[in-house]
Amino acid sequence: MTRIFKTAPEAVARGRDAGIYGDTEKRLQRMAARSAPVTSPHGNRRYQGYVLRIEGDLITDVCRLTDQAGGSAA
């Protein structure tokens, strides 16, 4: 069974800033459902080039990772 996530309005805004367009809320929810645990100062779940902070079933933050040559996470 797929876990259902809620999205804080601040996370939706941060997602748009990080380049997640279209229905940002739904995209973040799908990303969270498919994400893997990660240890990072930016969050606790990772999906492709993004790190999400999830508390319980609520997505509270998202940031985009960049490669070493291009800089660091937002």
C-alpha cells in the first residue's frame, strides 16, 4: 500500500523555487512516496536530485541538490 503524504504550503513554494512545476503539490507527494531515506542536513528523504524533509506524513521542505562542480544544495 502506498503511503499518503500531505504537503505544507511552504514546501509547495520551495518546490516551485527548486524547479518543480505543474501540479507541484501532487508531484511532491509522488516524490515522497517513491523516496528513499537519507541522512542530510537538508532533509530526511531523497528522490533523484531532491531532498525532502518529511515529518510524519507531512512534507515540510524540499531542496534541489547540485553537482560538486556547480555548487551545493540550496
